[in-house]
Amino acid sequence: MATKQEKKEASESTVVVVGGHGGMSSRYREVAQRFGCTLRHFEQRIPPGVRHGAGKIALVVVMVGMVSHALRDQIKELVTDDTKVVYLRTASVSALRAAVEQNAS
């Protein structure tokens, strides 16, 4: 049986950030929470099974200057037909905020 927290997370949209700076995860998380979303941040690699445990992925943000080719290929596994993907040139909080504001539903 799912806990209240698990039910809450399942009903929220998830923003997945790929790349970026690991030290900025808490600031990235604050941006997502401000728009009513949860955040999953993967700096180096995406662990197996993330697609099933992440709930509804509303937005995938790829910080292109910080992503290897192997990590880029792993992103394809997360994306469904209704998932929006945004590519950012910078790993800044302000760029993430603008992307989430425009694209998270």
C-alpha cells in the first residue's frame, strides 16, 4: 500500500534535469517546487528504472554543455510522446526557471 508521500509524488508532475552542476541540485529543486513539480536531477548518468519511479514526467531539461553522448542516449528512454524536452546552453538557475515556467504543466 502506498504512503501519503508516495501518492502525493505520483500525482505531481516531475521535471527531470540532465547535466548541470551537482552543487546546484537544491536550487534546481526549489525552482521545480515553486511551480508545483518534483525534480529529479541526474548529473553523470541515469539509473535504470527511473522512468517507472518518476511518475508523470512533464519536462526533461537537458543542459547541453554538461551532457556526454552516452547520457544523451539515456535521455531517449525517459521521453514519451507527451513529454516536453528543452535544451539549455547554460546550467544556470535562471535558465531553468524560464524553461520550467514556459513548459511545465
